[in-house]
Amino acid sequence: MKAELILKDRHIISETSFVELIVWRLPTPLSGSRHNFKYRLAFIVESVCVLRYDNQTGKGDHKHIGDKEMPYEFTTPKILIQDFWKDVDDWRR
């Protein structure tokens, strides 16, 4: 099985901000992850990434909020996207 792109989407939030969602299904887990997904979800405001969820090879699942990086407990792609949108909403308040 090859890597399969299962989501690639961009949502314009305002004139100065957007969200980009990219999720791949992989044949085997990345080093540091226990699931078969590779993802990058980003919220960009005025050309700056202010919120990002990703799972780099060797680093595992984590998220960045501003300058802070913290672990993220991945369960399913659906919950990943729900958690991300909740953080986007929280950031915008």
C-alpha cells in the first residue's frame, strides 16, 4: 500500500487568516507514532503559523500553540480535526 492522501483542504477564515488541513494514511506508522496517519493542521494569521498539530518522524504527535510545543494524544483523524478546530476557536476569542 502506498501513502494515501485522505484530506487536503484550505479554509479562509478572514482576509488575513486561513486554516490548512493535510492528512495522509500511511502503510506503517511513522517513528514516534502508534497509528498509520501523517498529518499537518495549521492556522495561519498574518503569514504567521500561530497553531499547528503535526507528527514529525521521530518526534511523534504534538501541537504548537504560539511558541509553546506540547504533546498531543492522537486517537482518530475525526477527533484530531475536532480538537484542532476547538483550539482555532479558542485562539480567535
